Amino acid sequence: MLGPVILAASRSDRMRRFISAAPGTKQVVDRFIAGEGVDDVVPIVVDACGRGLEVTLDVVGEDITTPEQAAAARDAYLELIARLKDLGLGTKAEMSVKLSMFGQSLPSPTTALNGEPSGLADKFPGGHELALANVRPVVEAAAEIGTTVTLDAEDHTTLDSMFAIHEELRKDFPQTGCVIQAYLFRTEDDARRLAAAGSRVRIVKGAYKEPASVAYQDKGEIDKAYVRILKVLMEGDGYPMIGSHDPRLISISQELARRAGRKLDEYEFQMLYGIRSDEHVRLAAEGHRMRVYTAYGTDWYGYFMRRLAEKPANLLFFARSILTKG
């Protein structure tokens, strides 16, 4: 019941200031955020891959209000890729990006890279063209070092733009992945369209506050939708990426993969940094591809609040930390 309240707080500047100043916040943030910069996260990546895990890296930050901030977000990813190049990890270390960081939500129309619009500006007004222009060099640089990028899903109003950018990028970089959210009514249709040869699709439950007109509100209904959608992905020709910490859904995923005749390297599990770390290791030891979603950066607030909203235990851990420090 607290989930919607926490998600609403994730958009509140007043709550941002209060939580940022709370004495126990850093202890909890450090559980979910791998550090503030590239120098912090590189040793974590090396350690994880050395233990048989894989990673997807997210430079956190969503409240972009200027083209200059969007360009800075692009450059942060390019800096990360430059550091990954020296590690030679290939697809063991990929990246996840939120297009809002690249200017997707900016209100004014923009021109695409090299002044050549993609032809989608009329259909997707605002920052769509800017986001495409900014994310393309990141995807190109990732491909040059033998890895790839996954486009994260955000709230439902951004998805048509995200899927259009995904389709555009896949023309030159077919390994580009995307994310779908089980709690949205539209997602089963999206999954059928995306479950094609060469696609990479991460399925998650969903972590944004969505209205009842577009999304399931009941946990049981969300879980049922997750299984239906995962079945579509497993029976399709693409590469499913199972984003869940739920033991029951992990077990169901393994069974669906078995029924679909998939080998262990034909799908993967993904879990968040700092959550169920013992399960990361267990799945990898069983021969599964296990990728850890590893976020870092200074603009951690929105990401952190969604982690609290997803699981009551996270909120209790945060409350105890504040009380202890207080």
C-alpha cells in the first residue's frame, strides 16, 4: 500500500531535500548505488565478472531540463565505455540507458544528429529526436568494444518514443535491447511484436506510478501478466532477459525455458545490485547467465525511491537506518 505513496514522493523536490539530508540515507543508498563515478564502479565490475557474473551499467539521472544536461549524460556513458574498453569484457559488461537522460522529455522540437531528422519528429514531438541523436553515439561506441546497450522502459507516456528509437537503432545495431513492463495492459502485444530473431528483451514487473486505465494495480494480476508475457518471449525467437528477484517467478522462468527447449545460454536472469546477492552467485554457479543491474552516479534519488517502493523490506531497512543514525 505504501508503494504508490513512495513513487509519488520520488517526484517531490521537498522529499528529495528531506531524504538527501536524513542522517541514515547514505548507508542505504550505498546498498543500491555502486558509487558516484567511473572510478568507483570499475572495480565492482571487475570483481563481479571475476566471480562469473555479468553486469549492465546505469548512470543514474532522469531529471534532464536542458540539452546541455542531455549531452553531459551522453558523455558520461562515453567515458564509461572508454574505461570498459581496457577491461576487454565484451558483452559481460553492457549498459542500460533511460532516454529521459538523453533529452527525450524536453519540450521543444530538436534536430537529429548531423542536422538530418529521422522523419519521426512530427509523430513524436519534443525531445525524441534529441534523445535519438544522443543515444546513437553511445550505442556505436558500445558496439566498437564488443558490447551493447539496452533501452530502459520509463512511464507509459514515453514508450512509443522508446520503441521507435529502439527500432531505429536496431537497423544498424540489431543487438540493441529494450525493456517491457508486465503491469501495463499493452505489454503482451509489445512482447509478441518483439519476440523475433535477434531481439533482446528484458521483462520487469514495472516500477512507475501508473493509472488503473493503463496498468494492473493488483500484485497477483501483475504476476499473472508477467508469466503470460514471459511465456511469449520464451516461445519466440528472441533472447529473453528475466528481470526479477521473486523466487517463484525465477522457478517458473526456468520451467518455461525448459519447455521451450532453450539452453542455459539462450536467456539470462537480471537482478539489481545490492538485492539478493547470494542468489546472483547461486544462479551463476548453476550455469545460468546472471547479469547484475549496477547503477552509479550522483543523481540517485529517483532510482533509489523506486527501489524502496518495490519491496517493503527495503523501506524498513531505510527507516531503521535513519532511526539508528538519528
